[in-house]
Amino acid sequence: MRTTDTTRREQMLNIRRELERMLVTATSADGLVRVVVGGRGEFRDVWLDPRVLRRPDGAALADEVVRTAEEAGNRAAAEAGELVRPLVGRRRGEPVDVIFDPALAELDRCLARRPELPQMNGMPVCDRPDYAAYKRMLIEARDRLAAAAATSVSPDGQVTATGGGRGELIGLTLHDRVFRRSDSRWLAAAIVATAHDAVAKVNR
């Protein structure tokens, strides 16, 4: 049993390392917006073709960035889910929460197996962990994270971004003044910085 537990721990560590290295990209239908997210769907980067500045519609561009980020997040969820699926015992096609499902599956194993407690002179040296309580706490944390959000505004007030509890970009507003500049790289950097600040607020 010890070997099996060690193997599962190694699998979980390997999966975590792979998720941390994973980058998933999605491109808008017109090819003018490209978004990169991490293995947990967290917003990492955005690239904007300079041609986006020729169509001065902040709302349309912001919506396109958010839609592309959502598509990248969905792709990341699918790829990461395939990594985690064998560990949590889900069938192909079933959704997998790569953040919480591995820990919840491990708690279910502990509840079913009730591992032996260390003993001294025939008596347990500690109380049995309340795995059911841990599971309830984890589910509550998952629900709070799903509902969490925070908004940040760039120093010049031209970019407003809303980040979710999992690091995803869930909202974006661009002031029409952003189209007065001809540098799409500046705008992409402002979106990334503001979105990351919003996510940092959620984390705090």
C-alpha cells in the first residue's frame, strides 16, 4: 500500500509540474488577436495585430480578447483534464477540475480506505483526521474561488480588466483613447499588466 501511495504522490507532483509548464494558445477568427493561458486557464499573455487599431471600436476589441481568452481556457481545460483524468478516475468526456479534483479524489480514497494510524504501545499517537470535514472545506473553497472576481484599472485609466479566482480574464473594457496610439504592443502590454493586477487582487 505504501508503494501505491508513493506512486500516486509522484503522479500528482508530475502532473502539477506539467500544468505549470503548459501554455495553450487561441487565435481569433480574423487572426488579429492571440491569447496565451496556462494549464489552469490562467491568463498569461495577449498579442494584437497592429491592424486592430485601424478599427476604433474599444468594446468590440475588448470582447474579442475576452472571447479568445475563453477559448484558450477551454482548450487548456481539455488538455489538462486528459492529464488529470487517470488520477481522478473520470471517464473520457466527463469534466475535470484540475485544481480541486485530484485532492477531492484523494480525500475520497482516504474516506473509503481509512488508513491505519501510527501507534505506540498499541495505542494511536494521534486522532484520525476528519477527512469528511476536509472535503467540505475544499468544496467550499472551490465554490468561493469560482465566484471570486476583482477589477483593476490601468494607471492612465484606458484599460479596465476583471480577473477571476482561477487567474482567468473574464472582463475587459478599453477606452476609445487607446486607438489614438499606433503601437499595438503597448496596448497588449497594458491589457496584460492590468489583468495580472486584477488577478493579484483576487489572490489577496
